[in-house]
Amino acid sequence: MPRKRKQGGYGLLDVLLALSLTTVILLILIPMGIRYYQKKQVDEYVASLKSTIVQMQLYQYHKTSQEGFSSNPFFPEFMDSWPASFDALMLDYGGAFKELCGPLNEAAGACVRPDTVPFTTQKLTLEQVMGPTNKVYLVIPTSTLPDDGPRARWGLPLLAIPEAQLRTNGDIQINLRPLTKSIMYDEFLRKDGSVHLTNDWDVGGNHAIVNTKDVTILNSDSTQKIVSRGLSETTTLKHGEWLKKPSCPTGTEPRIWLALGYINVSNRYTLTGSQKPFIDTETTTHWEVGLEVRVENNETGEFAISNDGEILAITQCK
């Protein structure tokens, strides 16, 4: 009579082990997910705030260039060139500078008003300060954040915005400057070079960069190649002399082209027509050049090789 096999199953120990592993995984993944969401929330708000600042600068530029308001902060009408409120930014000029979003539409989730702050119920404010130099500030109520991790999480990225400063009460102010005096980019380019311009810079069309004193290109060994001296270098050498290879930008390598400078043939010889500059030896850092000029001895009629002359060496990074 066949014996019945006892059906196996999961024991209590197996279940507890599986639950323990699941708990460990969740303890790792949940904080990672929370940090990702928090960073994404901060990045999106900083990008939105930068966009709002640019739209306010464009509004101000329109009023100064089209309606005659002064862009000079020493004149009182400088204040009137900026939008008087966030509603004015959305309503003036038919909403050309910011899409209209009313409180009811925002409550319904249809849009987000430009003065909304994601970490507090307080709003962004515009503040005008009269003085020898009139100023307009965008004020972010970061003082509502607890003075711990959340304040740093929001405050540090917001303080990285150009013209942002921390007030004594914990709020952050951003000095709004005319668009002609400030350029918003992935990195803010200041005239004094205090912040580097990174990533690609496309000036568009066939425009040029003019009136610069000089431009340099970074070489792979951290030296700089000066454009005003030419990206190709010409050197005069003699037979057997060594030429150091130029440092080149990453992705390129040094190349050399040789040409005859002049040759010197004494009265004892006649040039036969064969003249050749060449690379005699090459190392990782230098070239040794050579010169062969075939001549005929006028007395004996024997052929010989002369090395008397100069070689033009043109080097370039390609």
C-alpha cells in the first residue's frame, strides 16, 4: 500500500524571517524615497521661483523700453517700472507675463499662483525700499521653517539664487535687478567672474563674441591655450633640433606639419632638386626634426646630402 507524502508548508520561523527581511528593505527604501521626493519638491520650487523672477524682469524691461519708465534705480519712477503685485504680473498687458491663476482655481488644483510658497501658508511678498539707491525685494517667508533640517533643506538652495540674502529674522530676500543688468542662466554669469559660466553657451545665429581682451581654452594638463596667439603655432628649427609637443584640450592631440624655410647651398655644390624636411624621432613629449637636401659636388660630380637650412614646423591640436 503506497505511503502518503506529508505536504510541506511554511513554518513560523520562515514567516518571521520573511517579515524581518521585508522590514529591513522598507527601512532602507522608505527614507530614500522621502529624500528623493523632498529634493524634487525643492528643485521644482526653485525653478518656478527663478521663472517668476525672469517674468518680473521682462515686465520691468517692457515698461522701461516701451513706456519710458526709468531703469535707473537712482530715480523714483524706477519703483513704478516693476509690477505692483503678483496680481499685476498676471493681469497687466493681458496676462502676457504670467498666466492668470485665481485663488479659487488654485484651490481646485488647476494652477499655482506665483506668490504661493509650498512650505507655509504665508505668501511671497514684494517690498520696495526707497533710499539713495531704490531697491525692490522679493521676500520668501523662510522664517516660518523650524531652525533645523527643513530650514536648511529649503534655505540653502534658495540662497543659491543670484542676489539672494538671508535676513536677520530668517526670511530670504532677493534683490530684483533690471534684466539688462542681470542674466538668469543655469549658472549666473557676473561681470567680475565671481561665478563661472558652465555648460554650453550658444549665442545663437551668426553672432560673435566681440571686444574681449583674450580667450583661453583649457588643456588636458590644466594649462590654458591663448586664442590671441593663434591655435596653430609656427616655429623655426634646424636639422636635429627638438620641438616640445603643445598641450591640448581634452579630446584632441598634437599634430605637426613641416615645410621648408630656406636652404643654404655653398658654391661647391649644386642643388639637384630633392629637398625634404621630416620627423626623425618622436617621443611622447617631443619631436626631433631633420632636413635632407640632395646636392652634387661641382668638382667630383658625387652626390651628397646637406642639412644646412631651416624648417618651418606648424603645430596644432586636432
